[in-house]
Amino acid sequence: MGQVRLRDMEERWRERLEERGSPRSPLSDAAAGDDDSGDDTRPFYCLDMFPYPSRDGFSVNQLRGIAVSDVVVRYQAARGRTVFRPMGWDSFGRSIEEEAREAGILPQEVVTRGIEVMREQLRRFGAWIDWDHEVCTSEPEYYRWTQWLFRRLHQEGLVSRQETRVHWCSRCKMNLANEEVHNGCCVHCGDSAGERELAQWVVEITRFSDRLHLGLRNLKWPTRVKTMQRNWIGRREGYRLTLKVSHPFMGEWEEIDVFVRNLESVADCTFLVLSPEHPLIDSICDEFYFEEVEEYRKLICDPSNKSEVADGVVTGAHVLNPLTLKSMPIVVSSFVLPSVRFGAILANPKTHPLHSEFAERMGLPRVGGAIDAIGYPRRKWGRGRKRAQTEQGGDLKRRVRTSLEARDVIESHTLFNLRDWVFGRQRFWGEPIPVIHCESCGPVLVPEEDLPVLLPEIEPPTPSEEGGSALAEVESFINVPCPTCGSPARREGDVMAQWAASCWYYLRFLSPTDSTRIFDPEKGKEWLPVNLCVGGIEHSVLHLLYVRFFSYFFHDQGLTSREEPFRRVFSQGRIRLPRSPADKNEESHRGGRILAAEHLDRYGGDALRLHLLFMGPPVADIEWNGAGIRGCARFLMRVHEVLTSRVATGKFVSRRVLVEKHRLIRRVSRAIRTYRLNKAVSSFMSFIKLLRSDQISPEEVDRSTLSTFCILFQPFAPHMANELWERIGGEGRLADQPWPEYSEELLSPHEVEIAVMVDDKIVDRVVIDPELAKNQVIDLVTDLEAVKECTGGIPAARVIHVPGRLLKLLMAEEHRTPDESTVGPAASE
């Protein structure tokens, strides 16, 4: 009965609120035309990491983030801020294409139906959204500007086509960026990811490595997010060390560069490992080992042989250790990537367990030598080791560095783990890359006036096993004349990476209908950077790093005035399905997807909002508990019962109710500002419990208290709050009411309850004035009958006083009374 009543009430209020119009910001032309107030309040731009459309609708994990941002938006609006909170759809990507292929329909149909379902769910969820600025990344009006952005990157020399080794998912049949591989598996399907050589379009994000790393210092983002980005960028300061290759049949010395962080540790290094793509392998490899090395290099290029390939193969060449003057063998192994640390790793088995294991499997030396090259042999410290290290350790580092600098074999070098962004994908459903390949002219950019390059409206073809592009099979799309010379040419068959459109959507929200420019810079000056961006923690590297890169690029192009896109980021934790102990080792990267449709249909939007916010701190990862939503639905009914039963019954407000009201305002306000929204819901529950108790009579609760509760409750359960606001006779629209303020003076305690302890036992509790001095509290406590029974009137040997909390009397050993509850078995015998 209650559940039906809740759903009916919510539907009634949705219709009434829609008649009044959806929330509009001054950015909307219609809203701007109606605004004659000259309001100059500060803008607040709240951004949700927009979802991809699905006919199944939202997951509870997605709605959890939307609930958090919705509470903040309503709070900021009540505080007088001018709020802008748009919504869009990330409608390109593998998930849309797979859903269309499984259903036998066009991807456009999946997008259209998915948006309809999810827009209706947001309506039922009570989300505060400015629908006048809705965008969809698969609309030609949108991806035209994504293609325009590719042209600008290419013109600035930040995009190039390279033969590169990429991660490859045989199930998705496409290459993966480094960020799309987690523990060696594809983040989309969970299958093991291999490698293969492909010609790919690459965005040189590494040019911004230092700026992206240094920019993290001034961001007010969660420490966890900044740490993840800092580790992914991986800035390391060290030295570029040049080693000499020795070979009995070589007429001259070859040089190989390696990266080292601690020069003195070079003495412990025992062998050098090169990537199979290293350019010096052919010139330094011994003829006796050449065929074996070539066979190894061919095997690793074939993903099907990945399990059969050995760890590495020796070359027969050696490199000279510059400190010990000993020769070290050179090995080739696929464990070393060509783009990491110059494609060469100087192995130190003494300090790196993986290096030691590799050396043992390959039969390589694992013990280094003494430092002889600088005339300063390393001592085996005995007695006085700590003092000797203190006196001579720093001198050793200086002498090593000076010696290597004199031989001109080192220079300071900063290394980054960040790799360039592989931008192309072998999918069908994505933004076509605006490039035409001509045999005479080479790769040619599509002229700007010919944008957008439209996708064909056909069922998605199946990607080839060989790694070819799905679009390459569509002859009507792929065959075009060259825009430069007019001869027959072919379009680029790859499409852009899924995040290409979602890296700049916050700019397009400002002017989604502008057909002459990517966004309006004047509106950007007013509304950027975004005040708050809410999304999952899994996007800390995948999405947010690329958004920052594009924001830096826009700033360099003079389109925005600030480098960073977002002032603050809030990353909510994941909601996972409960797993049995047997499933702990089979945890996927993103976890199972729990659909919200069933819970919206059964319990309504307000109950689901409260449950998602009350499950735990929004930053925490939690397991889904469907039983809790029933409790939230019952709580909503109790709220309705308590407030409607007190309408027109309150004759005055008692001091206790007044204090509790101001305490509620403070708790809810602080919970919203610190994003601990579960504490706010808990405060509502405590307040309603107090009003239902026998301690408070209906006459003590005035209309102002009920109105304050409705205003505070509105960001969390907007339908119920509007219903109660009308029942109590609230004047005006609830959404237009200002946020209530609390009085610190009223909340300062006039009486506090403290615990009274004798030794380790609580014997009584007493209410006292918090202004009493310690001696006064002791005199008051020692007169208590319970204390006298325990102490026998004997003064305590020591007193511990925690103001406002407790007073503890510690008796001397000979005066302590045994407590049967604390006596051990031996004593009782």
C-alpha cells in the first residue's frame, strides 16, 4: 500500500514540476530572455561524466554519482549560486556496436532507444538537469568538431601515423591503449590482451608529460586520483648513461644508452637487456647467435606464439660496466619495450627480484663487482659501519658522478612512463578519422568545409581477425577522390578512440547549437573551469588524463584562459555484486553491472536516491544490498506520517526542538560540503526518530521547524519534500527557498553528560555544566553514592579528566576492589 502511494505521489509531482519547466541556466537563450533581474551571482558549473546509451538503462553505480551531483547542485542553488548542470550521451564505442550487432539493428537505433530509456529514468529519479544543452557524441553536428579537433592536432604536429607495437584484444578485434589494459587483460571484455604490430595514428601526449605532472600540484582533486595520475605519468629524474659495446670482431665501439637513477648502483649491474626492436641488435649480434636472435624476433611478433616464446636469447655481445670495468652479456627479451628507457634495461639482480629471477632462468651472472674505475674500491664495512657510511657514502656518490662526467658518458635526464596515445580503433561505430590516403600525395586531411565525414548507415560489419578496419570493407565509404590531386584514393578505415569525444564535451555544453565554432570562448571565460566533475574512480587515468591534455591544448591555442579543466573532482566508489569466496580471484576490472530499472519501478526515485546515498561514504567501494532500499521506502513513509500529523498542531517551539533543528542544519550542511552524504541521511533519520518519540509533544514543533526540514530534505528526496512542503502550507516554490543557516551560539552546549569511571569500570553518568573547573567536577563526582561504594571514601591516587567526556579515578593498588567481571579464571579459583 505504501509503495503504491509513493509511486503515485512521485508521478503526480513529476507532472507538476514539468509544467513549471525544467531547470534553466542563463546560458539558455530562452532563460536569458526571461531574466530581467540582472542577477550577478557566482556561476556553479556541475558536470557528470556522461554515460553511454544502453537500452537496459542506467546501472545503480551510474545513478550513485548522479545522486551525489544532484544533491550538490540543489544545495548550491539554494545557497544563491547560478547553477548549470547539463547532460549528454557518450554514444560512440564498442558497447554500442556490440549491442547493435547482437540485436541485429543499427547502432543509431541502439543510441536513440537507449537515450529515450535513460532520459525517462533520470526524469523518474528527480535529477536537476538543464535539457536545453543536451548533446550526443554520435550526432554529426557534434563529431564534426571532434574531426575538426583532429585536424588541429595534426596541423600542430601532435598526430602522426606510426608503425608501433600495440595491445590487441582478439575478442574485441581491436587494438587497445595502455590505459585499456589492466593486469594483462582487456578492460572491456576481460580477455587476455596480446600484442601485434600495426600502423596506427598516434597522439603525442608525451610532449605534455612534464606539464601534466607539474599541474597536479595545484589541483584540489582527491589525493587518490592525483596519485593514480602521478604514477601513470611516472616522472623519474636520473641519468642517461652511455655504455660501450665490446666484441672481439668489431672494428669500432658501438654505444648504447640506458637510464639509471642511482649511479653508484651501476657496480651491482651484471647484464644488459635490449628490446627486440632495438636498432643496434643487427650490428652487435655475434654471427653464431644471429639466426637464433632473428628466430626469436619473428616469434614474438605473432600473438599466437606468445606462450611458446622463451624469456629471451643471448646475442654473444658484451657491454662494459663503466665502474667495475667488467664485461656484461647483452640479452634480447620481449620484456623490454622499445619506447621505454631507450629500449634497454641495465639489470641489477642485487636489488630487483625480477632481475634476479630472469638471470637465474637465463643462466646470467647475478653478482656485481667492486668499483675500480675511479680508484676508490668499495670497502666491506665491519665495525663502525654506520659512521663510515656517513663519512664516506656521500663522497662515493660525488666521486662516481665526477668520474663519469669526466669521461662524458652521463648527462641528467628525466624519464616518463607515459606513452603516446594510440588514437585509432578498428571498429565501425566511431568518429571517422578525417584523412584520405592517396598514392601520389600520401595522407591528406579532409578539408574543413567537407566536415563532418559521415558514417554509413548500415549494420556494423564484423571486424576481421587479421586486425583490419571494419569500415575498410564498406566500398561506398572508403573509395573517394583525393582532395588535392583528384586521383582515386581511399579514406582512413580506422575510427577514433572512444574518449576522443568525451575529452572536450564540457566545452560543447556551453554552446551546443553553435555551427560556426567548437564552443563560445566568451561563455568559457564566464563558466570555466568546471566547478565540480563527478564520476567513477575508474576514470582517473582513462578519462581525466586525456581531458587535461586536451584542456592544455585548447589553452595553447588561445581558446581557453585556463590550463586545467576542472576545479574539483569527486570520484565515487563502485557498487559491486556480492561475491562468494570462490569468486574473489575472478574479480574483473570494473565488476558486474546492476541495473536500476527494477528498483525504480518497484520503489520509486526518492527511495533509490536515499539508498544509494545511505549505503556508505560515496567514495567507498561497496557491495550492493537490495534489502536496504526497502528500509528507505519505509523511512519515507514515516517522514510523511510524522510531518503531516503535526500540521497546524504546533503552538510554540521548545528550546530542545530549536536546538535539534539547528543541529540538523549544521550536520546536513557539513555532510554536503564534505561529500559524506550518508551522514546527512543518518541525521534525517535521527531527527524523525526524535519527533516520533514521546519526548517531544506535537505542540512543541512549530511550522518553521517543518519548513526547515523540507528545505533540507529536498536535495535528497525532491518528490517527497515537495509533497510535504505543500501539506504544511509552504509559500512559494520549494526549489526557490534559501538554504537555512544555523546558530553556533545556540548549539554551544549548556549541559553535557560525562562518564564517571573508577579504575576501568564505568560506575555512573552525570550531567554537568561544561564551564566547571576540574576541581569542581572532582568534588561533584566524589559525592556520588556509586563512587563512594567503589572507593570507600578513600581519595584517588590519580585523576584523569577529559572535558565534556569523562572523569576517571585511579585508586592505589592496595585500595582497589576486585571486580568479578574482570577477574580471570585463575584468580576465581
